[in-house]
Amino acid sequence: MKSHFFAYISKIRWLQRWGLKRNAVAENVMEHSWEVSVISHALALIKNRYFDGDLDVNAIVVAALYHDCSEVITGD
């Protein structure tokens, strides 16, 4: 079976985010996913380093990075 995963993923840059609050600058889903991933990475590292955490930082970042992939099909 042929996978179209990367073709679908590349489309998230064209999906505009629909926010509940007014934004000065429009944001697309790709930008949102990147920001969520960066923040998740930082928070997981902080938890592990300063609060005696045992989080799998890589798993958290990967989940954050791909958390909106289904929106390519469903929309935001």
C-alpha cells in the first residue's frame, strides 16, 4: 500500500487556525504545531530537571508535533 502521509502533512501550512480570540497576525496550523512542540519540549525538560520528573521528552515532543495532523482532513 502506498502512503501519502508526507503529502498530507505538507498541506497543514495552508490551513489557517481558527482561534477563539482575535489575533493581530493570522497563524497557520504548521506554525501552531511547531510552537506547541517547542513549548512542550521546554516544559518537559523543566519538569525533569527541576521537579524530579521522569518524562519521556522525545515522546512528548513527537506527540506535540503531530497533534494536529488530522486537521488536514477535518480542518481546524
